[in-house]
Amino acid sequence: MRRLISACLCTGRKYELYSMDWDLKEELRDCLVAAAPYGGPIALLRNPWRKEKAASVRPVLEIYSASGLPLASLLWKSGPVVSLGWSAEEELLCVQEDGGVLVYGLHGDFRRHFSMGNEVLQNRVLDARIFHTEFGSGVAILTGAHRFTLSANVSDLKLRRMPEVPGLQGAPSCWTALCQDRVAHILLAVGPDLYLLDQSACSAVTPSGLAPGVSSFLQMAVSFTYRHLALFTDTGYIWMGTASLKEKLCEFNCNIRAPPKQMVWCSRPRSKERAVVVAWERRLMVVGDAPESIQFVLDEDSYLVPELDGVRIFSRSTHEFLHEVPVASEEIFKIASMAPGALLLEAQKEYEKESQKADEYLREIQELGQLTQAVQQCIEAAGHEHRPDMQKSLLRAASFGKCFLDRFPPDSFVRMCQDLRVLNAIRDYHIGIPLTYSQYKQLTIQVLLDRLVLRRLYPLAIQICEYLRLPEVQGVSRILAHWACYKVQQKDVSDEDVARAINQKLGDTPGVSYSDIAARAYGCGRTELAIKLLEYEPRSGEQVPLLLKMKRSKLALSKAIESGDTDLVFTVLLHLKNELNRGDFFMTLRNQPMALSLYRQFCKHQELETLKDLYNQDDNHQELGSFHIRASYAAEERIEGRVAALQTAADAFYKAKNEFAAKATEDQMRLLRLQRRLEDELGGRFLDLSLHDTVTTLILGGHNKRAEQLARDFRIPDKRLWWLKLTALADLEDWEELEKFSKSKKSPIGYLPFVEICMKQHNKYEAKKYASRVGPEQKVKALLLVGDVAQAADVAIEHRNEAELSLVLSHCTGATDGATADKIQRARAQAQKK
């Protein structure tokens, strides 16, 4: 590329990135070309269905690094391709004529396929654009029906059919995709008219301040940030303005009316200068708001790649970068510059020569109070230099200046040295990622590491992580995990060797998930390798889901049980239940007692019939009997059904040789039948009462004989029956019947309960009747209950029982029972004398 005219755009510069050694057998104009931004790879599709080529010759898709090193080459076996483009994740999108989009990785590995819709399939694709938004990478399609379809994010495909352009009979002369207000639009030119298509409407737009006489727009270009737009007209004028077309920045007459092959923006972030690079077959022109342009003669076919801060230009032999000179570099290197950074650089050079001029330059900077600014300028300019020798010269100057500053923070200097070391490493010919400093900062170190991993440059990525001292999870761990995922794809190595190699390399590195690596192995069809890798995964919660996905449910169950996590076990059990037939499922549970126990607990709350089947299969008659008893009360409302369920339970208890439970169940059946009969004969509610409550209810209803008969039938002990009857009669306050009952025969519970029950009902009169009948051993307590302290004292003195004396004394009050207390004290004194 030879310089033809040098004009006033002196702030731009061009330098060589690489000398390309790729062996291109055809010219770039004979290939579909796509180059990814941020120093990304280059894709070429050779022989794309040209008419002069034989039909039997299939095109070849080749992928190269930015330095021309081959990364992949494959014979294209699919349909005709209309356009190529790279996504933000460096995936190659190949848009076919039928509307299908094939996605390939950096190394030519097929990733996925998606379609742009039936309408595109029917009308075919005339042209396509791959564009980038804040949401991801998008695809815009122009169909044979002259309609547009686009998706703003291919990772989350949502197709939008754009409105029809009124009166459009042929393909537009040029068009592009814009992103305004977080929405993707289409801008197209039809003759002298421009149309903007959004989701709902087609609007005619007019560029502000456009020169008259335009009959057609031949080319348009949107800036890297989608904020600015350039239009090339058939009059040879280039209009530059905002993407909304409402503000004009400048207009330039290039005096060439032939449509350019390419037109791209060349601008630096936060710069007020705007420039556009226009390429024809053998001419390259850089135009801006200056009255003249910079022009170059192209010796060979070249391709322009817009970047964040400039334009990459590559051909068969070279790869160059054209950009606006950064302010710091311009201040230092312009002719006769007296900027602080320029003086400091000269001072350092003179110092190396041991010249006294170094002191003169340094004093001049210090007198102006600009030494700090000079150091900062040198540090900043070093970042924008591509040649390492210039970087070192500027950094040495900055280091020299820092020696004469008391409080200059070293962070910026150290950080720049680190960044430049990383940039120089990745710019190496064998790596081929020519990032500028601005691109590197915009891309971030994490994305750069991801791209190195994508290129399988694991050692370099790890060295960068260790050099920058990145946290394990963000750096080395992620890279090692990616390396392991790549390792599992090597099918020429045995599963055992791969698993061992991965474990030896990774060990227990924090942040590395063996389950993720195992998932990748399973996705590659290496199930046994995935299982071996999961053995190294310490988290059962990560092991089990993948084992289930691999249909290794029994192994998953074992792992879940080993973890002790009941929720995990339940997850596997429910999966097994849906996967296996009933018999196999139960047999699996029998071999895992813990799982069986947990499943029984689940069935008790959710699936009672399954629980019964489990008991039947295990011949667990005891639990089966208990199940039928619960079922008789939970499900059955009819007495006949409940009795039948209880009979089944009794039979189960007999089989379990639990005669007590069987007899108790039979007694419950008898009680249910009797309660139903009592309800029929006497009315009232008896069903579901306990035996004691049934007896009590009969007594309360005045059916004493029936209560006694029920007690005999169910062999209720006399003591229990007397307590039931005593309590019931007292509740009824039927004192006469209670007295008759007490005299019916000798009480098996004694007469103190009668006293207590009467006092509980606050009837001291009736209580006194029974106090006299209480036996000697409980006499004192009975008398105290009815409040007869004096008589209780006499009985206690007569019994000569110290405990009874103390009990009576505790009930004596000072006012009313003083004599009784004295009497007890005298009795105690006499007893002690004896």
C-alpha cells in the first residue's frame, strides 16, 4: 500500500500488524470474507457458487487468525451461502440462501442451526447483515420479495418481520442495520429516498443538510458504536452525521462517482474528530471534516474491518491498522513539541547519553510545575504504541520522571506495565490477537481469557492469570475447567487415562466443577468417562442430577443415600418411579433400606395405596394391619366399610402373630356395632366414642343397666367402672343415686374418691357423708378435705402418726384453730417424753 497524497489529516497513522503468510490461492474479491472485531479471526469461503466454476467443485470454508495462521478448514457440504459474519462470542454465522443459519466454532466445529422463518425459506435470501447490539449478535435478512426479517439476538431467537416499503419493486441500492433506543431498525435507500423501518412502520427520512442533486445513495456505513452514519451518493459526496440523520457533522466531495467496495468509520472513543475510510478496487481514501483527504494506492485486494478505535486493513500479504493518533502520543511526537511528555522523553534520552541537557530539560519541566503531567503523558502514550521498543522508551521516561516526584502514585505505572506485557504477548504472530490498548480495556481481561481458552491457548491464559494475580475462580480455575472440557473431546484416549489426567491436573482446585466437565463428556457421547469424572465431584447435589440425565438412576440413588440429603433421595426416588415399572421399582427399594424407609414416609402422606402395595410385597403384616386401621377411619364413612377394614386389619395381625392387636381390633369392631345399635335404639351420638366415653354417656343418659352390661361385655374392671360411674353421677349432681350406688356394695376404690368428687362439685354436705366411711389410713385426709380440722387432729393423735400430725398442723389457722394446734403440740411433747 503506497501513500499517494498527504493532506491535513496529520493526526492519523497506519502501522503494520503482521506480514500475512497465508497461502491464498484466490483473490479476496472472489471469496466471502468475514473478520471479527477486537483483533478477531478471519473467515473465508472460497469459490462461493460462481457461475464460471464447475458445479462439482465444492467451496472451502477456511478460518485464520488475524496473523494469517490457519485455525480450521472444511469442505462446505451445505447449501449456497449469502453472507458470513462473526458473533460477539466469536462464533461464525453462515447465512444460507434458504434462510438457514449455520453456526460454527473457531476451530470449524459445528455448533447449531436455526432458520429465519418460512417466509424467508419461500422467497430465498438476497442479502444479509450480521450486526451487534447490547443484547447480543443479530441477523438481518433481505428476501427475494424485497421484505426484511431480523432477529436482534441469535442466542434468544425472536424473528421480526419488518414493515413493507411502499412501491419497492427491486432491491434497495444499499441498506444497513441500526440500533437506536435499544431497538434494531433497518435503514435502506431506494433511489434518492431513505426509509427507516421499525417494528410497526416504514418512515421516510431525510439527512439534515444533504447537498442537492442526489439521485441515488450507493453505500452507507454505521459507526462501531451505532451513533453515527455515513452516506455515499452518486454525486461523489459523502455525508456524515448522527445515526438519527437529524444532525450533520460534515460533508466531503471525493470527486469519485463509482460506488465504493467498502466504506467504514474510523474514529477513536471520546474523540471529536470523525473520519470515514472508503475503499475502491485500487484506491483507499480517508475523509473527514478537513477540506482534503488522505489517499493510498492499493497494490492488491484489501478488506476493511471496523474497530472500536480505528480500521484494520488486510490483504494477501499484509495486515495493517489505521487509526487516529491519541492525544498523548500526538503531544509527545509532533514536530518541535514542547509538551511536558515530549520534554521528559528527551530528558531521559539525554540522561542515557550522560548529557547535561537532561538536567536542563528536567529543570524546564519542573519550573513549569508539569512533571506529574509529563509522567502521566508518557504512561498514557506507551499504552497506545504498538512497537515494544517505543513502549519501553516511554515507560523509561515515565520512570525517570517519577524519581523526581515525592508523591506520585505508582498504580498507573505498574498497571500499564502489566497491561502492555499482556498485550505484547497476545499480539505475537503465533497468537494473532492484535488488540489495541483501548480495545483491551473495552473487552476486559475476563473476555480476553475466554478468547484465549476458545483458541485452546491454555498455557498462555494461565500465565496471564498468574502474572495478574487474578482470583482462582475468575482465572486459573476457569481455564483449567475449559482445558478439561477440551480434553474429554479427545476420543483417541481411553476414558480411564482421560479421567486420571484431568484429576491429576485439577485436583481439588477451588472453583472447578467436575460435574460440568462430566456433562461435557456426556454431551460428547462418553458416558463412562462422565461417570468416572463424577467420582471426583465432592458435591452429591451436582453428581445426582447428571447421573439421572445419563439414565444411571440406581447409581444416582446410591450417591444420594451416601450424601444423607433426604431431599436428594426423594428426587431420585420420584425419578425412578417414573422410569421403572412397579415391580422393578419395588425391588430396587428393597435393596436400599434407607430409601425404602423414606419412600414409606412419603407414601404415608401422598400415596396410601402404594404404601399398601409395599407392605404386601414385603409380607409386613404388622404394618399392613396398622395401615387398614388408619384407612378404616380416614377413608370409610359407612359402618359396614369400616368394620370390613378392621376385619382385614385383624386378619393381618393374626398373620403377624400379634394376638393382642388382633383382639383389640375385634373388640373395636364389636364396639362399633354396639354403638350403632345404641344410636338406633336410644338416639344421641355414640359412634366413634371410646369404650369409657360410651359407658359415661350411657350413665349420663340414665341408662345404668346398659352401662353395666357394656362393662361386663367388654370386661371393664370394677375399679374403672366405679370411677366412671362416680364421675358421671357427680357431673349430673344426682346425689341420691350416688349415695345408693355407694351402698350397693363395698366400694373397690374406697370412699376417699367420693369425698374428693363431692368437694370438686363444691358439695361439702354430701362429702361429709362419705368422710365417715373412709378407712383409717385415709381418714385424716378425708376430714381435712371436708374442713373438719379438729376431728382430723383427734384421729391423727389417736394414730400417733407424725406425718398425719404435721399434715393437720399445716391446715391449722392461727385464729380459729389455735386450740387444735396446741393440742397437737402437747400430743407431740408427750410422745417425745415416752
